[in-house]
Amino acid sequence: MFLIVGTKFFAWGSEKTPDMIRCSNCGALAQFTEKSGMNFITLFFIVPVIPISGKKKMIECPNCRARFQMD
Ligand SMILES: [Zn+2]
């Protein structure tokens, strides 16, 4: 059987930030969406198999969809 293995970043979550944040990409002032994400090794670019990074917290701009990592 031939397996195509790759890596893909998966993100999930739809919590809104309690505060308004100014997006440094598009300049919009909005409540951002809080997401968690991880890098996975995937099969056929679809099926996540093994996480290869720790969980990352990030926020996503609702206007331009730019993502910013939170520390
Ligand atoms: Zn933005």
C-alpha cells in the first residue's frame, strides 16, 4: 500500500476574545476569535495521525482572517 504522508496545521475553537483588539494586518478593531491549533503528520494530506508540535494558542482576525500567535 502506498501512503502519502505530509504535515498540516489544524486549528479549532470559536471563542471570542473578551476585549476588542486592533488587528495589525488590516487595522480593524474587533473581537478576535480564539483558536487552538497543532501541527499534525497527515496521511493523504487529510487524516491527522500524529501531533508533531505542542498546542498553540492563537487569535484570528474576523475581518481579514490573519492569525496571531499568543504567548
Ligand atoms: Zn485583520
